[in-house]
Amino acid sequence: MFGTISWLILGLILLVKGADWLVTGASAFARKYRISELTIGLTIVAFGTSAPELVVNVYSSLNGHQDMVFGNILGSNIFNLLLILGLAGIISPLVVQSTTVWKEIPLSLFAALLLMLLANGCFFQNDPGLSRLDGLILLLIFALFMVYVFRQMQQDVGKKETQPNLIASHVLWVSMIGGLVALGFGGNLVVSSAVSLAQLLGVSEKIIGLTIVAAGTSLPELATSVVAALKKNSDIAVGNIIGSNIFNILLILGVSSFLHPVAYNTIFNREILVVSLGTVFLFVAMFTGEKQKLDRWEATILLVGFIVYTVFLIQSEIN
């Protein structure tokens, strides 16, 4: 027990430091090459912080842990949207770019609704689940999203320095890569330790996926967004969360089901509904209070929503 807790603490330390290195390196990279921090948040940071979900889901899919596959992703998206954006917005009100309001947030909602239809067998199969064809559809939409992001990146790129400082460039890459590596190791340590503790308590796979595993794999997003909020990097804080939610559904569930079809427990419709409603609230929040900003009172509503959902989840599991 003591050893497991020690590994858990070490994992948390790696997550916090990794997030600090990643945000510092990504912000400096964006400034150096005149790429918007939002684009960096939607690509390098979002992919890096989604890496733990990818590893957990591929393993779960190949080993037949169906509830873990969906519980991890949907739980992570709920953590991202309600808990992490709530905390980040309370720390510092988050200014949101117009492209995020009108493109990325709606795409995140579209991905959740599409998952609801595909997983419930509304298109290509009668039984609930994600087939390889469903996975391919999710991956194709993700590919289109990446085309959009890289076109946006091309518009952001300005004239590079004529003689870039090689030492400074190396420092940037070391900072970002070191941050990603620390996040990956930290996330794995936290998840494995937390799952071991949960299994000692006899908790079901579904609840493990929605809570402990989802929380563990979302810790990189939590650390990154909180650090970004403290450093007033709203674009990275918001882009990281919205980008991660899009990555989780389109890329990670796409890869998971393409590698091996995944059966779907319709009880997860509740979680998809929570993700969808949270995304709608975030969109509406862009037009209340200060425009295109997640104010502290709106962030508080997200955090309260997470607490209410968690209490309901625990009570439903007990009953």
C-alpha cells in the first residue's frame, strides 16, 4: 500500500513539472515562430496531454475492457470540461478566440453527438458499439480537423528569424519534449497506482473508468491548463481542453474501435449527455457577461456541475 501511494505521489510530481515545461516551451515556440498559442494548444499540447488516454484505451480495447474504453474517454471529457475549465476559469477568467467559439467548440459538440449516434447503432449496426467502420469515420473526421488546424497554422506563421538562435531553439524543443515525456510517465504512474488502489477496494470497471482512470489520464490537462491560467495563457488553457476533447472522441475512440470493435453499454448515454450539455453551456457562456470570455461565475457553474455529477455518479453506483 505504501509503495503504491509513493508511486502515485511521484506521478503527480512528474505531471505538474511536465505541464510547466510543456506550457513554457510551447508558449516560447509560438512566440518565436509567430504561431498563435491557440494553434499550439490545439495541436502539440492537446495531443501531448491526451497521450495517457490513448495508451490506456488501446490497451483496454485490445484486452476487451469495453467499459474502460468508454469510461476513460467520457470521464476524461467531463473532467476536462467541467472540473478543469472550471478551476482554470476561477483562477483567471479565460478569453476565448472567435475561431474557438464558432469552430472548435461546435466541433466538440458535433463529435459528442456523433458518438451518441454511432455507439447506439443508429447508422450501420443494430447492436450498440463502435465497429471498425465507425472508427474509420471518426478518424476521417479527425483528419479533416487536422487539415483545418494546419491551414490555420500556415496563416499564423510569420516571417521566421533570419538567423535563429540554435541554443534557444534546442532549449524550446527540450522543454516541450521533456514536458511531454514527464506527462506520459506521470500519467501512467498515476493511473496504474490509482487502479491498484481501487481494485483493493473492489470498485467496478465502469466506475474505475469514469472516475479514477479518467481523473488520472486527465491530470496532464488539469496541470497544463491550471499552469497556463496562472501564466495568463488563456489560449493554451482553452485550446488544450477543447482540443483534448476533440482528440479523445475522434482520434482515441477512432483508433480504439478501428483496432478492435468495442461493445457499448448504453448507460454511458448519460455521460455523453453531460458532455454535450457542458459544451452547450460553454458556447452560451461566450455571449453572457463579457463576450468571448469564460467569467469566474460561469466557471463556478461548471465546477458546481462537476460536483453534482460526481455525487450523482457515486450514489447511482452505491444503489
